[in-house]
Amino acid sequence: MRFYKVLASLLAVTALAGCGQSTNDESAEEVAVAGEAAGETMGNCPEADASGNIEIAPGLTGRIIKPGHGRAAVNGDYADTNVWLWLYDESAEDRHGEFIWESGNNVFQFQLGSGQVIKGWDMGVPCMLEGETRELVIAGDLAYGPSGRGNIPPNATLIFTIELLKLTTPE
């Protein structure tokens, strides 16, 4: 029995290392259980470099602004977030162009992997830890595409800052 506990802990720590995050043993165990429950393999998480930058997919990069402390998000989870959105501007010092929107005092909740949000979110939020704040730079084809939306022009690259407040596993 002890062998299986040690094996489960090692697998959880390995999964977290794949997410580019470090955590304590209790959180590692939570990640392993959550990943198994959701049918996800946490080992598929891209690793952050020393500066916190993450190459997630073509057209999608991330940067950890504030490390998290809880378990990692997996598809199927309900994520409670705070959100800020800017247009990407290569000429701006921090690449943040025109400010578009923020969630303010309203928590923005969605279910990961269900298509409720743009594709860049469904690809960029998994592996975030509870409590983490991450910046995502999302190319137009992973955002609102050729149609744009509201103040967002067609094919616009966007910068989202996402603070992951809480994850809830579906029942």
C-alpha cells in the first residue's frame, strides 16, 4: 500500500513539473486526483522557462505573472476568473495596446474545454494553478477570427491577463 502512495505522489510531482510549477505534496496529490477524475494527463502541460514564459501552441503564448498555489486546471473544470483584455500592440512598451474590457467585481466563470470561450482560452487556461495570474497572447485565429467582436477588429491578436481564483470539479 505504501508503494502505491509513493508512486502516486511521484506521478503527481512529475505532472506538476510538466506544468512548469512547483507546489507542496498536498497540492501535488490534488492535481493527480483531479487529473484522473477529469481523464486528463497533466504531463502534457508545457513548461515555463526561467522568466515564466510558456510556448503553449502556435499563435498562443503565456507568461506567469504570479505563481499559483492550488491544483492545476483540467478540461471539464469550472474556472472562476478575473480578466483584463487589451489589443496587442507590438510598438507599445509592454505590448498592451488599447484597453478593451475587464471583469471588474464580477467573477467570470466558464467550463474548460466546453467551447464556452475562445479557443485560445480553452488551450491556455488548462495547467494554470489556482491562485495563478497568467498573461496570454492569443493570435486572431485562436480568438475572434475574421469577424472580430465589438471593439475587437477582425483577426486581432489579443492580450488577456487571467487570474484563476477557483476551480470546481463538475459533479
